Amino acid sequence: MRVVVVTNLFGFPWDTSRGVFNQQQFDRLASRVDLSVLVAVPWTEALRRPVAYWNARRDGRARWPYVDYFLFWYIPRVAQWLHPAFFFLSLLVQRPLLMLFARKDALLGSWGFPDAVATAAFASITGTPHWMKVHGTDVNEYLDVKGKRAQILAAARRSRGVFTPSRALRSRLVDAGIKPECVEVLYNGVEQRLFHPASRQEARAKLGIESRARAVLYVGNLKVAKGCVDLVDAFLTVAALEPEVVLVVVGGGEARDEMVRRITTARLQHRVRFVGKVEHRMLADWFVACDLLCLPSHAEGVPNVVLEAMACGVPIIATRVGGIPEVVPEWAGLLVAPRDQQALSEALRTALNTTWDSARIAAHGQTYTWESNVERLLSLLDLSVHARTTKVMP
């Protein structure tokens, strides 16, 4: 089977952690089919890193042999509803043979807008079965934007089906008018060779976390919508009552300055550690070293860090949004309403003073496998090859 994937959500040679879940899924898919993944690089990024971009095809293919890169040309901050047209033209000019003339049994647009909108247009021209893969923001936020909503839904209706990582995203699409039988839930998997229970003492010694500390971990982009500022406010309340509690922040982003300001004002810099971005393969040590993972996002799909932390036996404190309630049972963590700082601080205190069944949590986290994900993905793509006139899933 020849499958072509188009996406912006994949590793760049200068940012190998980007879209790790896609990397893990497509790596396995590449071992089963003839796979080509075209990764869109915004021209503004390439302009800032011209040497890195021109080396991207060489370096990227050395790491991911099935990957190629192309420049996504668009007008910044102007007429975003036109981005699918710019995306389409960028592909048409730079990869015309593959997109128009090469044999393809299935075309997959991974990210609802503009990626999947543009690839659905190519599929209509060439008669190639098209699938859309959505992730979170491209549904949770983009469906509330008039110009984007209409194009996303039109592309979804032209597709053989839509893959979502949670039932919550599936419900959002169905509520927007997509037929239920056309939306398939495929939970992401966990890289089990990396994420599994291990010695907390050894992990703390390696990372420099005091053995007697009770550590709360945040992993993700530092954006207000991820709830990281809410977490700081909740932590300040907890820290005043729990002298051994520390906060470890893994990730980077524009909210970091505000987080630092609030921590500095409270004079608690000595109890908060900003680690910055960490390679995906190194995250397991941070999960194992800390007492719990806190992810108080305002909106989500199913964050892979939640699955990975549970696979390490770590309990979860998170918000009751998106697909999180689907994957975190009550014995594996506590869920609160988003933007509720008081409820979050109370949940943190409760969790830090609860004895959790780490073995049970780990066993649950490890039920999410890439093998089952890719097996189901392949079975659906295979239907496209053998039933080209079918427009709905079984």
C-alpha cells in the first residue's frame, strides 16, 4: 500500500521533539506500508534558519527515511482563512509529481487546518481516498472560528473518515454535523521501552532532586491555555502549607516570564525549577523522579504526557477537559474544573498526601499501545484501497 501523509506536526531537524506522537505512529506505519510524509515548514521559520532548512532534507531523511520537507508560503497575520489555498499552492509548486501524478492508495492530512483542507482538495482532483487526522486545537479552537470551521467540516465530509485521539473530539465533530460512522477514535500509544516504572531514588539522584522533597511535575508548552500560570498560583497556595513540596517545570514558551514573575514576587524561586525543553526520550526520568504530574489545561485532546506518566506509575492531577477523563480513572488521579485555582490547589494537597497504587496506574498506562493504534489505522486505510467508492467507516 502506498500512503502519503501531509502535516506540519512532525519533527524538524532543529526541533526533533515536535509532534513526537506522529513520529512514533508514522515510524511504525512506515514498517508496514510504502510511506511518504511531507512536512510543511513555515517559510518564516526557514528564513530564520536558512542553513538548517536547506540541510533539513538531508538530516531529516537520515533520521526519518520516509520524510521530505517543503516550504509553506503564506502571508503572516493576514487572511488566515486563505491558508489552505496557500498550503495547496505550496505543495503544487514544490511537489507536483507526488501530489498529482504518483500512485497513491491513500492520502492522509494530519492536522485539520490548513493541512487536511489542502490535501482533501488534492484528493478530489486525483481521486485518491483521503483521510483526515485531527489532534486537539484544530477542533477545539478552530471550529469556533467561522472561516476555518466551514473549510474543516467541508474537508471532513469529502474524506473517507476522520481519526481523532479521543471520544471528546469525536463528539465535537459529530455535534458539528459529521456523521458518527465517519469518525474513528484512535487513542495514541505509549513508547513502552522508554516509559515504565523505575527507581525514583536513582532518577532523583540523576536529576538533582532532593530525596525528601515531594515534587510536582509539569511537562508541556508554557502557554496560558495550558494552565501553567494557574498551576503556579495553586502551587503558591500549597507551598505555604507544605514545606517539602517543590515544582518542576519542563518545557518552554511565552508564559514563562509571567510564571517567573509570580514565583519571584512570592520569594519561592528556591522551590521551583525551570528545566526548559527536554528530549522526549529523557522525559521518563522526570516522570519517575516526581510524585505526580499536573496538567491543568483549559482544553485538550488526550495529552501523550498523561499516558506516558501513567505508564511510569505516576498519578495525574489534571483538568476535566477533552479526552482526559476518558483515560484517567479515579484511582489514577484527580480531575478538577479548568481555571479553578482553589480546586487545583486542594487536589494537589490531596494527591500529595494520598498513597497511590503505582503498579496499577502503570499497568493501565501501558494498555495504550502504538501496535493496536497502527493496526486499526491500517485496517481502515486498507478499506480505502478495496472500496474506493465507500465514503463512510464500518
